[in-house]
Amino acid sequence: MSAPPIVVVRDLVKTFAVRGAVLRAVDGVCFDVGPGETLGLVGESGSGKSTTGRILVGLDAATSGSIDLFGQQISSKAGKTALGAVRRRLQFVFQDPQNSLNPRMRARDAIAEPLDIAGGLTRAARNDRVRELLEMVGLPISCGDRFPHEFSGGQRQRIGIARALAMRPEFVVCDEPVSSLDVSIQAQIVNLLLDLQERLGLSYLFIAHDLAVVRSISARVAVMYAGRIVEIAPKRELYTLPRHPYTQALLAAVPRIRPNKTRGAAVVAGELPSQIDSVAGCTFHPRCPFAFERCRVEKPTLRAIASGHLAACHLHEPPYQPSLAS
């Protein structure tokens, strides 16, 4: 019997007031993350990926919906007390290490900052933990005396990862952690995250727009469009047999070595719809080459279409199939 998920998200909504209107950045998102698993979260810029990740670790508050972390209910009604009960067990790796590190703080102090806030360690124990973390992310101990501007982008991200691991978390949200790095350095950071996952038993929510990077690290992949998840599947199945037209379009846009080999789907035209102005029916229907009348008037529900494979599309929606939120 498989272990129960450590993260359960249901009907997550986040709205912002914009010029007297309401912007739905996250609109009814549902997903699970199991122990030791990496769930990739992909989609175009502005689809709500980063906002979802920030809500999970408490950097943003949800407007509505439920979040269960390690069996503890976290919601907009529960407040900071509920999050505080599990706060040490989850952490966040930021996209841009240049901006997420204090330029006036030495690397050793940046890594130790969570330890200093939590307290309870002697000076010697604190320093030993910093040295352990530096070695864990592949940096020499002597790096601790240097400031962020003295490191390369990849080294800064290693420091950011070390800081995130300081409190020995079990679940880490990685918000596009390699998007600002050169391709060769991206591979090094992804390999580091995989190594740390194996050594420490970590679970990740890995947010990215690069499908090739997501494929190299994720066990399952969730595809997000206009604030909603439109497909979730095991990595192999999603990349070989995508069911949602938007997923098909994303994969068709990925550069490939054999350009004459098509994937059977064309890149869709147009842009993400405004999340201020509500779109009737499926939010993807204005760009979807397969849209029919039902798509224009009724929002599809994220439903199982095969074992472990869910999609929010009327093309795959027999009435007898259960929804993820049920």
C-alpha cells in the first residue's frame, strides 16, 4: 500500500484586487504530492505557478480552498497558527539567487539565518551545521566568508539551496530555480537537487516553464493554464501521450533534435486570457483547435481519464468518471 500524500491541495483560489476588478491568479487548483516525490508544475508565464508555490509555504495567503500539509489543515481560515505547526518542515528555493540573498551578508550568515531565527543552537553547533550544508551543496567551507557578488549564479543558487535545507525540511518548493542559469549550470543544479532528494528523502514541488528540465527531475507533471490545472499525469505518460490540447501545444513547441519528426500537434496561436475578465466555459477554448460548443459554455472538471492521468477537457469527460476534488 502506497504512503499517503504529505501535501493535499483542494480548490485553491487566490484573487487580487486590480483597478476595481478581481484577478483570479489561482482558480480552483487541486493536486497531491507524495513522500519523496517530485511534482513538476509547468505552464506559460502568468499561469499562476509561482503564486501556488508561495501560498503553500505561507508567503501568500489563499483566498479560499484547503491545504493539508503533513496531516495539518492549512487554510485562509486557519491563519498563521496552523502553518506554524509545520513551518520547519517546508521551505522555498527562489528563482533569482541574486535578489534572494542579502548582498551585505556573508554566505555563512545567509545559510545560518534560519537557524538564528529558530534559536536553540550553540555557536559551535551553528557553525558545524553551516559547514555541513556547504559541503552538502558542493561548495568549499572557505566560501562561507564571501559575499553574494563574489559568486557565480550557480554558486549563489547552491547557497540558496543550503539555506533552504538548514532546518531539515521534508517538502521544498523550487520556484524556477534554474531559469536564470546557463544550460550547463542548470544540469548541475538539477543533479544536485536529485542527489539531495535521494540522500534526505525530500519531496519537491518543482515549478518551471522549461519542459525539458521538468522531465529530468519530476515523477509526475501538472500543467497549469490561466490559474487552473488542466492535466496531471506520470511523467512518461504525459510526455508520450498528452491528452489536453494545451499540453500537446506546449510539447510541440519544445525544440527537438529531429525537427522533421512531428508530435501531431501544432503550436496554438494567441496569448493567455486576462484573468480579470472571466472567460465563459473552458478558459483555453479561444485558442483550442478542437473546441466545440460545450467548451464555450461549460468549464471542464479535472477528471481521471486513465490510471493516474487526469485532464480538464470535455474531449475526455464521460459522466461516470470521478473528479480529483471528489
